[in-house]
Amino acid sequence: MAGLLRLVLEKVKAWLSLIRIGNVSMMGLATIVGYVSSGGSSIEEMISAAMVAMLVGAGGNIVNDYFDRFIDAINKPWRPIPSGIISPSTAHTVSIGFMIAGTGLSLLLPSPCFIIAVIASLLLYEYSRWIKKTGVPGNIVVALLSGLSILYGGFAAGNPEASILPSLYAFLLIFGREIYKGIEDVEGDRKYGVHTVAVVLGERTAFIIGTIILLLVIAISPIPYVMYGYNVFYLILALLGVDTLIVYSIYLVARNPRNAWRATRVLKIPLLTGLLAFLVGVL
């Protein structure tokens, strides 16, 4: 009995790792931020929109690991698929199921939401299958999809224009992080022909480009407070919870490119605090 329980817990842990539960939860939060900042007022509608983003995002995360299983065998052999805990065919089937479930749920929302869910699902699949190997275009797709989570909440609320600013904020932060991530994964990416900036132009150039993008996040962080009437709590969270950590991440990679692994993990925190900043900023 103890052995069976251990096996079940191992499987559950593997699936949570495969869907990247933290990442998926932030997608849901991003959609809620977009919904609230756009003036949405229906709890049911907000939860439905967040669930769509989370289901589609989970499917995208799983299929990304499915197509990356050979690269991960070099870079991250402990991941659920290369380690053998979850079979590739099972992961692929479940990923499609998540995307279909999310797209189906979007039918309960305003009509643009269904179209966006379909487009996002296709982009996530094709990104993992081949767009990722294009390097910068792949990085842009990831950043666009991340920003789209916020815009999705705006579309669900019927006022997507109000969610453009936080969406841009998320886009730049994710874009810079993706460039740094290319430094982290350069060895496996080079072997399997993934044309990231770090592979094509070198790790130093990737650091410079990623840093410029992240500095843009810092440059625009006061704008919601100064120009759009966000409250002081937004400013505090943006400056202390986002900008400070971005500076620290830049320092880590500047000190040693091998620190890119640590830097990309640190940059997950500003993703959360940035979303919280926009959420409390309009309350």
C-alpha cells in the first residue's frame, strides 16, 4: 500500500511539474488582472476566463515538454518525460485534451474569446513544434501569448483597450526573460538546432539584448502611476517587487553567464508582483 501511494504521489508531482502549475496559476491571475483593469464585474465570467487561460496554457506547457524531450534529456534530464515518469504519447494526448477543454469553455464568454482561445492553442502547439527553433520570433511568440493572457481578460470584460498597458508590461518582461533563458539552455539548443540569440550571436550579445528589453520594463514602470491614475500601492510594488529584482537578475548574468539559470528563476517573481501591482493599482 505504501508503495502504491508513493507511486501515485510521484505521478501527481510529475503532472503538476509538467503543466507547470505555478506558471499556469499566473496565467489565470494575468487574465483576472486584465478583466478587473478593464472594468469587468461578473465573478462567474472572470473565473471562466481565467480557467480558459489556465487550461490552454497547461496544454501548451505539456506539449512544449513533449517536443522538447530530446533537448531536455541533455539540459533537464530530471523532467517528467525524459526521466520516464510520463510517456511522450500520454503527454501529447493530455495536452490536446487540455486545449480542447479550454477552447470549449471559452464558448461561454463573448465571441472574440473563442477565436482568441483557438488562435492561442494553435500558436502554442506550433511554437513547440517548430517556431521555437527560429529563435527571436519564437521568443516574441511566447511573450505575445503571455501578454495575451491579460488582454484575454479585457476581451472577456468587453473593454480590451484598458488592458493594453499591463499586457505590454508583461510582454517586455517575458521577452527579456526568454532571451536570458536562451543563455541558460545554450548547450542543448545548439546541438538540436534551436536558433536562439545566444546560439546565433553568442551569449554576450544575448545578455545585452535581454538587458535592454528588461531595462525598458523599468523605464515604463512609473507610467501607470504618473499618467493613468494608478494608486501608490501600484508604484510601491512596481519599484520594489519588479524593478529591484530585474536589476538583481541583470547583475547575476553580468557577473557570470552561467547564472542565467538563477536569473530566469528570479525573474518569475516580478511576473507575479507585476500582476499584483496592476491588480491593486486599480482597486
